[in-house]
Amino acid sequence: MSADKKHLSEFQIALRNFKKNRLACLGVVILGLLYVAVIFAEFLSPYSYKNENRNYSYCPPTVIQFFDENRLVWPYVYGRQLEFNAYHGRIYTIDKTQKYPLRFFAPGDTYQWLGFLPGRRHLIGVSEPGRFYLLGADSRGRDVFSRLLYGGRISLSIGLIGVCISFTIGLIVGGVAGYYGGRVDDILMRICEMFMMVPGFYLLLALRSAVPDNFNSVQVYFAIVVILSFIGWAGLARIIRGMCLSLREREYVLAARTFGLSDRKIITGHILPHTVSYSIFAVMLSIPGYILGESALSLIGLGIQDPFASWGNMLSDAMSIVRIKFAPWILLPGFFIFVTVICFNVIGDALRDCLDPLLKSEVKG
């Protein structure tokens, strides 16, 4: 073993092992692109999430044209004409007499980026009365691509915020129960078991029913975050408690007691930091549950409501086989949920392997 490898820190060893997992690295790249896209949703989307035109209900994706009479020209799109067949079904025909060039940094719907920076420029768009539907339109003629970006902001952020709250509660409760033991441990663990005894989805519905119906979408968003947080903390608390039961007997903890440190400082400074290895990959494996929980609530009409977009309420359009048959692009939110959940699970599994104590002690040459 070379001298430089002997001095690798635990973090460097874990990072090197993680980089060897190409599938996990790909998951990081995909999630990074998704989060960057939803942060800049106002600029990247051609339209606002509530911009609708009922004349383009379930309009298929717009085909970008690059050639005109076999000549390479600036990209443009054709106009669409709505017709009805003998069975009153919608048919969109291409009107080649109407051409709308694509415009970069095009003016469009006004917005406030991150809630305080006004703007009206979009990365790409077309002039009115043309419509540009990169991934098709929904039942109300709204751009699916734009709503996917806006919806991803809610679905992806709920997982991160919810897991921060629940894991803070779980670490504190588990740390206190494991450190003190005895009656404190018994009371806290019985409370955890009460939460774990009720099936998660039914507990989710019960807590959601306690939220007033007159809440606006912002209030509903934070209510769902709190609800999901109260569901996920109990399992972590029990595991952290088991780890703390053994950590409290370590020499450095006994030394801290001898020097007169308070229980709070011992728990937060000497016991809980040694549970970080488990907590990191446990967080990654828990985030998909929050995303699926929000999607389930929005899908059945108890989460984010129209006109605000989330991947869950966008899937409510796909509740009919007939709609899916004639407009399969309405299933795209489900595809993004699937990809996101898979990426978090793959990254979580890779972190578990990298942070495993058995792997930490091995530095392969």
C-alpha cells in the first residue's frame, strides 16, 4: 500500500468508492439537471403554468421544422387547425400556410423568478397566435412541458424539505431515547410504535383531513410537508436509538461526562455525529417516499390543486384509458416520478455501500 493512500480521509475513501459506481453517478447528473431545470422553470418554459387555450385541448406535440422545400432554414413550426371527425373526436391538422419561426429569449407571460425578480423573457417561444407545445397539451390546452417544470419544483422540493424536518425529529428523539434509556426510552419508543403501527397512507389521509378546506395552495403545500414529515420520523428514531445505546458506552462519551459536559452537548457533539454515515444514505432512500406521498395526495385531489402544477395532480388527467389512448403524453409526469425515484434509490444504495464501516477500513490499491 502506498504512503499517500494511507492518509486518505474517510470522506475521500467514500467519494472514491462512489465514483466507481457509474449508475449512481448518472443518477446524480440526472437529478442535478432536474433540480436546475425546476429552479429556472419560469425562463425555460415557453408559457406560464396557468396559460391555457381551450382550442388546443390535448393538442399533440409540435414538430419543429428545419427544412423548407429541401432548404435548411431557421427552425419554425406550422399552425394547427382543430377539426372534428364523424364521432366528434378532436383532430388537429397541420396548416402549412401558417409558419411561426422559433424565437429565442422570446417575450411571453410575465413572471417573478423565485418570487421577487420580475421578467417576461422565455428561452424559446413563437409569436401569437401560434402555439408551441414541445410535449403536447393537456385537457385545458396548457403546455405539458411548462407544467412539468413548474410541477417538478413542488414535487422535488417537498422531498428535500420534508426529509430535513423528519430526520431532525428522528435524530433528536432517537438520540435522547438511546442516551438516557430507562423510562424515557420506553415512553419515546412507545410513541414511535404508535406512529409505525398505522399504515403510512392511511395516516397520511387522516392527517390531511384535519387541514381546513379553505387553505390556499401555498398553505396546502406547507401542510403536506408537515404531514409527510410526521409520518417518516419514527422508523429513523428507532434505528438511531439502537446506535446510541452502544455509542453512549464508548470511552470518549465517558470522558466527556467526566469533564462535566452537559447531556445536550454530549448528545449533539459526541453521539449523533457518529450516526451521520447511516443518516446520509437513509435520507436519500427516504426522499422518494415523500415524492410519492405528495403525488398520491395530489392525484386523488387532496394535494396541490389547479391551476398550480405538481406531478401528482398532472397525472389526474391520465385516470382514463381513453385519454391515454388518444393523448399518451399526459403520462409524462409519471415517467418523471419514476426516473426521480429510481435515481434517489440508486444513489442511496451506492452511499450505503460507500459508507459501510467494513468498506471504510479497506483501501484497495
